[in-house]
Amino acid sequence: MNQLAAVRQVEGTMPANRHKPDHWKADIAKSVDMFNEWFLHFAPKTFRESRNRATSEVASALAQTGFLRNLSPEILASHPEFLAVLRMTTCPPIARDRLGRVNTI
């Protein structure tokens, strides 16, 4: 029994190109190309939908808080979704951590 047959017998199946490392670069390049094609096809619509949803949420939060001048624990308690908007008004990379500590609301 050769090595390939032994691997198949132990594992039941042979993953694609496991025994052909000389094919790996071409397979990786093809995989990246397929992902890029998928991304370029679906990402614009997904991004547009997400942006529209976020714009609506921000507009609502700004309108109901007087452009953030009338923030109160009561408003935040009745609209916890505003916390996401507030997070992004600070430094976004650290905003989630800092406002996440406001857990009494």
C-alpha cells in the first residue's frame, strides 16, 4: 500500500491537493480571485444597506437628543440603541470599551 492509499484508509477521504504541494500556490491564487469576485459583487449592496441603516439610526438619535445636547439617563434607558451612536462620536477604536462600562443604564 502506498502512502496516499494509507492516508485515505486512515482518514476516509483525501482533502483536495493535500498530496500535491506544487499546486498550492495556484489554488490559493484561484481562491483569492474567487473571494475578490464574490466580494466585489455582494459588498456594495451590503455596504449600502448597512450605511442606510446606520444613517437612519444616527438621524433618529440626533433628533431625539437635540443633537446630543439633551442626553440624560432617562433618554438612554428608553433608547439603549443610542449607545451605539454615542460610541462612534468618541474615538471609535476605544469607544466600545469605554461606553461599554456604562452598564447601569
